[in-house]
Amino acid sequence: MKMSITDLPDENYSGRKVFVRVDFNVPIDRGKVSEDYRIRRSIPTIEYIAKRGASVILASHLGRPKGRVVRRLSLKPIADRLSNVLKVGDVKFVDDCIGSEVKYIISRLEKGEVLLLENLRFHKDEEANDREFCKELASLADIYVNDAFSTSHRSHASTYGMAQLFDYRLAGLLVQKELEVLSKIRENPFKPFIVIVGGAKIKDKISALKNLINKADRVLIGGGVAYTFLASKGISIGDSTIEEEFLDWAREVLTKNEEKIILPEDHVISQGIEKKGRVRMIPGEIPKGYIGLDIGQRTSARFTHEIMSGEGTIFWNGPMGLFERDEFSHGTIDIARALSLAYWRGANTVIGGGDTMAALRKAEVLETEVDFVSTGGGASLVYLGGDELPGISVLSDK
């Protein structure tokens, strides 16, 4: 069990500088934040610390600037958004994350004030976990807090290296909740346990799949992941992309778990993503020259029938197709709405991954119509697979 910010007595915060690693990797359009879910999820932690008299130093990455200053990836718009939603007044901003100017501004922070540092990845040393960079970051504060679960599977300077230099290394409220919810699924989910897997590749989900398939009562597989499984059975998947290196594994999994794994039996197909050819729905095999881009109506009906009972635990990661395009979004929307109905009937429903969150919105399903939305797609899968997350393992034990 990791030590949380609520485990530290209030007096330990007063007058101290607290470094909070958050994940503000959010979409920005024309200089404004266009979607702020991850920002909103960080607010309880920021306000908890600020209200106890600490100065709060926020740090995040945005995009992939690869160690260069890229102005369109500046966190300044995020500081503006935070100023509008936090109860602690205007959020200060500084255009670097290390250096003398940063230290000077931090030295003048009053109790309860919040400062957002510039994009950590403007320095290549962040992803390299450079020791000197870690020391520079650690010198800014007295207490370290990780509230960025979605980046905790990375051994970067701000999520791992610098944390080792603090006496107090604490989980924020978001990280605490992520661990609480996902640990139940990993160790002892309420039964029946239904796993819904979509998205593009098995490679990104392999460790989680190995663990979850063993625990699950039903595994519903769609998206690009399904085509490797179908191909392993000798079913024609046309020109759909498969992962050759996982064919033998998929075949073995299907042999051992024939009763619990449900694969698509019909498909929405087209001659290509960019081509404007005719979209068709076909049962069975996909002909040469076509690719599968969504599950078909029969598959959708079977999947939703499994989901809607309102019992046990349901975990969903990854869309059923290319849901960003309306003509290939129906399967994903059906799953999202069935999940909402299962929630209202009493099931414990958890979703993970940015694509899955976007799918909820497309289906007009509210965040309040599922039990929990994990902010970390990759991190949640690594954790559910039973692997250690560097950004979590480094935190202080209770």
C-alpha cells in the first residue's frame, strides 16, 4: 500500500513546497484547451495541498517535442484553463521547468499559490531520466507527489528519477483512486467478469490480456485486435492488418478458452480508410481487397447482450473500429451505450484509455454513467497485466 497525500499530517504541508507531477497532456486547439478531462481529475489533489498551506509546483509533459522547444506545445493555455477552474486564485506560469528564473519565482510563492512549469519534454533529459536533470527538478521542492497515473509506466525523470531524492514520495488522490479500482480488477473482480478488448494492436495489450483472459468469464474482442485472432483460426480477414508474431499465441489462447472468447461474426468493411469506396456489411469472411473497420450488427447485438445484464464487473479498453469516422462508429457506440445500461442496472463498470473515453463522448454517454474512467490506457493495461509501474513502485510505502 502506497502512502497518499491524506496520510501526511496537515502541518507537514504548511509553508512547504510540493512538486506535483500531473498529466496535462490534453488537446489544444488555437491556443485553448479543447478537452480538459485530465485537468479536472487533478483538481482535488491540487486544492487539497494548497488549502493546507503549501505552495504547489505543477509539472507535466505535452505531446512529443523530442527535447526541443515547440511553442504550440507550451503549457501556457493549460495555466489559463486552471486559473478558471481552481479555487486557489490565478495559476502562475513560468516558461521553463529548471533554472535560476524558475527557482526565483518559486522562492516568492506564498502559501496556497500554484505555479505551472513549462513542458518537461522541452528538455531531452526528461525522457532520458538524466541524473543531473532529476537533481535540478528535485531541488525545487520539499515533498514529491505523483498524480499522473497515465505516465507512471515510464521511468522518466519527473515520474521516477527525481522522486528517489525525496523523503516524502506520495500518491495524489487520482493515483490513489486508480490503484484502488484497478487492484480490485487485477486481484479479485466481482463475478461475472466481462472483458471487452478493442483498439489496433495486441502488442500494446499482451501482458494485460494474458492476465485478464484467465480471470474473465467472457472476453469480447473487436477492433484491429480481433483480426489476428480470426486469422489464427484460418478465417479470411481480407487485407485487414494482423500481427504475425502473435498468431501462434492467439491460436493457443482460443484453444484453451474456446467457451469464453467471443469474436466478431460479421463486419463493416471498405476498400481502405482513405478510399471513398462503398462501405459494406458482410457476415463471415472478409474478401480480398477489403479491410474490416467495425464490427457488424450481429456481433454488436451479441456483445451488448453479454454486457447489459447489470451484474459483476465489466472492463473495457479500446474501440470496436475506426469510430472517429461516423460510418465505422456504430459498434463502438453500441458498446458504450450498453455499458451505460449495465451501470444503471448495478454492474461495476470500468473503462481505460483515451480512445475509449472519446468513444463515450461520441456515444453521448456521460462520465457519470460508468463507475470509473481510468486516465491511463497504457498504464492501466500494464498494471492489470501484473507488471510493476516505475512511477508507483518509487512512492513511499505506508
